Amino acid sequence: MRKLLLVCSTFAFAAAPTAQELRRGIVDADAVVVGRQVGKTTHDADLVLHRVQVLNAVRGGDGAAAVTVLDWPQLALHQRPSPRQSRLYCLQDATAIAMRLGLPAAQGPYFKMVGWPGSNPLIGADQAADPYVRFARLLAGGDLGTSPAVTARELFSTAIGSEPVLRMEATRYLAERPDLRSHLGSPEWSRLLSRATGEIEDVPFKIALAELCGEQRLDGVFDTLMVSLGQVTDVEYARAVGRIGKALHGEDSAARLEARLQAAGQPNDRAALLLALGATNTSRALDALLRMDRTDGAVDAALKEHRSPRARDAVHKKN
């Protein structure tokens, strides 16, 4: 798994990036450890050296009791070690940088933090039971000899679990790893799809589950996801359903949404279906929207979602 390049999924990366990217930090790291900053030295105006005691080596680190983490504090959006806290550290080898700077070998090994959001979480007193440590070990399973089937089942359990950050990370990771998804069976996929349709409070998680089920191209997934439109009024969910429909069914996705529109009785249902229709960005969707009543604000919003030149011109002419 080391230095594994994550496969960009069809659906997950069409959406806005998530605030948490722990899985990327773990995958990109040369070493993953639980550590505590125990010292700090200023090398020069641009570089600070943090001495980090290794409390628990998840993967890599060459068995060192402590490592030195290079930190450039003048750089924006840069993660740095926090004093007196036990944290998960996702580290990349900085040996070449240390040699170039003439840093003493005795203070090595030298690393830098990977910098992905959420990749330096606080760890509880019971490290063996800490969910972030367990998740890091789960993703390091390939290096530790864990079979892909076991890893897939554990990711599934995490994805339907109760810890919001980690269930999102596990869901995204499965969406990016078709090799692991192939080890899940029909019962697991049925539960994931049911959770995708039943979730109404955590909309980003709902979208991630929908995209995962779309990646797997489950039978009837698009029609199932449409059921939640209207119940969930978040615009991002409607956009996600439109994207998934386009990826799975092309122009026919618009026809399926149109058919459901005919039976939509509530304004929320109709508005959400129209947004999803626009988000398919299909020619059929555009033709259907242009035939509708343009005094209807929901139709106008759907045209804005379409993003085609003809849709933009139609909105511009009306305004």
C-alpha cells in the first residue's frame, strides 16, 4: 500500500473536497506514528526542528524512539507538531533535505508532515482503542500482511459506524479503491445503499455513500437515490444525484428524472428533482427545462445548474 496512488473516482472528486483527508495522509506517508513533541529548536529564520518522541509506530519509522520533524513556519497552510499532545503523525522522509542542510545524522531520522487536512488528529490515552490509530492500522494493512478481504470488511464496518470523521474517510477510501470494493458482497452493498437513502442529517456523508454506491454501479442505484430528493433539501445532494445519473445513464438520466417529476406532488420534491435534472448537464435535460414555465424560480435554478452556453443564455435573456 506504501506510496499507493489513489484512483480518482468518477463521482467523489466531482464534488467539493472534504475538510478531512486523513486517508490521504496515511497513504502518502513513509511513516505513521503516534508521537508527542518533546523539543523544539530554531535552525534559522525559515526552519524549526521539532523533536517528536515515538509512542507507537503504526508503520515505518525504522524503529526509532524519536524523530526530528522539519517545520517551515513561514509557509501558509502548513501543519506543525503540537507540544505536549499525543497525536497521529503522517510523515514523509526528509533525509535528502536534512543532508542538504547539513543537519547532524545523530538527530535523525528526519521527516516532514504530509500536510493533508485532518492527518494529525489528537490521540486518546488508550492508544490501542483509539479509533484513529485503529483506522491508520487498517489502511496500513497491506504492509502489515492483512488480506484485502479483511481490510474491505473492516472498512465497511467503519463506513457504517458512528464516528463521523472516520465513517466519511472509510467511505471515500472504498470509493477510491475498486480492488477492495470487489471483496464486499451483496449484503454489505445492500446495507450501504440503505444507509445512503436513509441518512437525512449528515448530508456530506449521505453524498459520499451515494457516490460509493454509484462507483459500484449497483442495480437501481440512481432510481433509489432519487427517492431522497425533496426529503433532503440540500442543493449539494441534488447536484450529486444529477452527476451520478449522468455518469451511469447518460442522456437517459434526464428521462428518468422527468418521469419522476410527473408524480412530484410537493414543491420541495419538484425543486430538488429539477436541480438534479439540471445537474445532469445533458441535452435532453436542457430541452426539457427550456420547454417549462420560465416564471417558475425552480426551473430557473435548474437552468443555472446546467452550465451549458444555451442554459446561460436563457437565464441571461430572462434577467
